[in-house]
Amino acid sequence: MREVPALDRDQLFQLSRINIFSDLDADTLKRLDGISPSVTVAKGKVLLRPFDASAVLYLLKRGRVRLYRLSEDGKMMTLAILGDGNVFGATQSVALHSRDMYAETMDDSLVCAMHPPDVERMLHDHPRVALRLMQVLSARVNDLEEQIASLAHEDVRRRLLHLLATLAQQFGVADGAFVRLNLPLTHADLASMVGSTRETVTTTMSALAREGLVRTDRRQVSVHPARIAAVLDATRPE
DNA sequence: TCATTAAATTTCT
DNA sequence: AGAAATTTAATGA
């Protein structure tokens, strides 16, 4: 019985955490691992930009990636923030994003870029991955639909509360009664996610802090999901 | 209710 | 020190 080298084990571990690979066994993962190398990407690097026709499928092994678009007057609308184990980009047939989307790392990240022939072979050999890819895509559509409804019907305060609750699920780590959002977030970031402005986010965030729904400590946001849920429930619009 | 503008202040690097 | 981020306030749609 031979020890698996630490580096090897770690790489496999990273790969096993990719959402579309969750159905695969260790042997299969090991074979896939050889296909494309992982690269460390510095914070702020734009990996995808509008009209990028390439069909690269990115596996985000570690880090945060922001998917966003820019309006004509240069305002950023953040469509999603992806964390460890997520995928973005496109295959030959399926794009996980629309045309004029940017993808930019929010911190130093470890990504793996799979190219069309490899993706094709992988999907052919492992239909379960294709199935998971569809699940991931439909979940993403679902999220976007919720965002649209939120934008159409709710005021900034409620949109922020919904956003914070969602981020807590996605990136939360327990911190006493609160849940700390484990990602670098400025008020401008939050504004770009709820379709508001930096200033408005500042004032609503401090109101929420006063009410004990959120807590902010040196640019780290913590939220109280139970209280937020209660408030959202108790104060339905209309 | 909230974007906008402007300006002061605090916090990060 | 300089840049980036936050905060406060006034105004108007």
C-alpha cells in the first residue's frame, strides 16, 4: 500500500469539488486531472470579455469570479459571483453566459481551462457530467429570474436583504449567531448586484446594522440569516 | 424612495 | 503619502 503524494491528493481534492464532477469516482477524476493544467490567476484578471467567441470551459478550483456586464454609460451590473468548485465559460454547444459578459477574478484564483476537444471527449465519455452541466445551467437561470423579479418588484432595502441572504448561503461561514460572508465586498460591489448606487447601499447597510440584521467589521460583512428571513417575511411589500 | 452631486472623513496599501 | 472606500448632506425627479 503506497502513500498518495500530498500534492496529488490535493489536486484530486480540488477537482472533486468541481460541481459538474460530483458524480465521478476517484479513478475517473484522476484521468481527467491529467487533461488540462491548473493556473493561478491574479486578482482582477479578466478571463472573459464580450464577443469572446472562444469555447473555453473554465473550472474554478479556488477563488471568486465575478460575472458582469457594463451598460453603455459604463455602469457595472453583476450577474453572479462564483466560488470554489463552480464552472463558467462555454462548450461548443452550451454557453454558461451571454455574449456581452465579463468574467473577472475577485481574488487570486486557481482555474483550469478546458479546451473544446477535451470538453467534447469528456462529455462523450461521461454523460453524467453533461447532465450535471445542465443542472448547473438551469440553477443559474433560476437565480437570474429571481433577480429580475426582485428588481421589478422590490425596493433597494429588500433587494439587499435578499442578496445578503443568498450570499450567506453561498459564501457563509458560521460566526457565532452571525454568518460571515467569506468574500471581498465593497459597497460598490453590493450596489452593482442590486442595481443601486454606492451611496444608497451605504445608508441602507448602516440602517440594517442599526437593526441588528447585519454587522460590518473591517470590510467583512456578517449577516443574521434568521432575523433577515423574519424581517422579509413580516414586511411583505404592498 | 432613491439617484445624483459634492465634499469630508476613514481605511487600506 | 496617496488611493480607495465610506459616510453625510443637500437637491430634485
